[in-house]
Amino acid sequence: MVAHVSGRGQSWGDCDEDVREYVLRAAELVDGWVYVHGSLAMGCFYSATSDVDLLIVVPNALTPTERERIARAFAGTAATRPVPGDFEMSVLTVEQAATHAHPRPFEVHYSAAWTDAILRGEVDYSELRADPDLAAHIAVVRKRGVAVSGPPPHEVFAPVPHADYLSAVLEDLHDAMAGEALINSPYYGVLNACRVLAMSPGTVLSKEEGAVWAREHLPAEHQAVVEQALSCYRNAGPGHEWDSTALLSFRDWVLTQV
């Protein structure tokens, strides 16, 4: 069993052996090219808090039966994952990857939020769906992703206009800032906000890089929240005591900026 070192930011090139094996086993579940994006591609995968982000490209459209098989196969990996975070994975055809649209059509999606519905047989695999989040995922994979198999990402995925990338990340940010959502998921919301505030055309930043930027650019009254979120992200997530008043003040300030 691998001993995961708290606070070590990992990349695909130097990740723990069991994390690498977890991804490589998943790659065998689909006959296609596999790309790592997100924290594991950008050197800030923390074993206690990070998900494993994948995009998979298949030659042709899948049948409903094939979509269900892949979704169930990924849902079945949840019980044996080596880290708390699950996969967030989408399967696209070569044509879907190479043709920009917003929202972007896809064949299969899996994340922890879908595990129970998939295993209970509650997903309609005949439905053709599109996901606005793919604008952000594809922008990241083109700029900073890693090919586990297949050609380099920029040769496979069509460019994403900055306006569509911005639309995707702002939609996610507003979800994280809505109501008291930030109280329920503080470190994710704070770091996501920092990343969005740090954005400029042509840049693709990790949550960690956004927080480092925020140290130099956010008002002094919000620095403690940023530092706590970064510490929480790097060092085991749950268990931190948060100041709700400070979080809501940060939320209200962020919403005036975006």
C-alpha cells in the first residue's frame, strides 16, 4: 500500500504509483485516446483533496449499450480508488473533440455525483447530451493536458474561444458562490474564485496558482480566507474550522468583481 504524503503536489510525471495504476486501469475500460487534465496535469494534485480529471476520445459515436457499459465500469472503480477523490471523466468522439460547440456534445460522463444513479440504472443512455463545462476542460487539456495515449491534445481538440471558456468558469463560480454554497464547500469555492479573478485571455490556471496570485492582489481583509483555503487544499481538506462571516464577506466581494 502506498503511503500518500500530505502536502505534496503531484503531476502525472511523478504521481504516486497507485494513482498512476488507477488511471491506467481506467484507460483500459475504453478503446480510445486518454488525456489527463486538471490538477494532475498541472502539478497540484493533492492526494487528500483532488479528483482525477480525464477526457477520452473514441473513433465513432457509441451505442446506448456501449455508453452504459463504460459508465458502469467507471462507477465500479469508485469502491477501490486509492484516494478520496473520484474520476471526473467525459468521453467524446473524434468529431466532437475536433469541432468546437458550446455547450459541447459528448458520449459519456462520469463523476462521483453520478455514481449512485448509474449503478441504480437511472441514466438514459439514448439521450444525446451536451455539457457547457467541457469548454473549460478542453481549454485546460489543450494548454496543459497530458496524453496518456494518443496524439498531443492540441492536435485532437479544437480551440475554445476565450468567451466560451469564460462563460463555463463563471457558471461554475456562480454555483460555488450561490446562497450559502461557500459555507458547504469553502476551500473549493475560495480557490475557484481566486482562479477566475486571476484569469486573462490565453491563460489557464490551476486553483493553486489562482491562490498564489490572490496573495498579491486581493484586499488584505480576504487574505486569511485565501491562506486557509490553500492550506486546506494542500493538507487534507476536511477538519478545518472556518469563519462563516469571513467566507460570506469574501463571497459578496467576489460577486462585485465578476
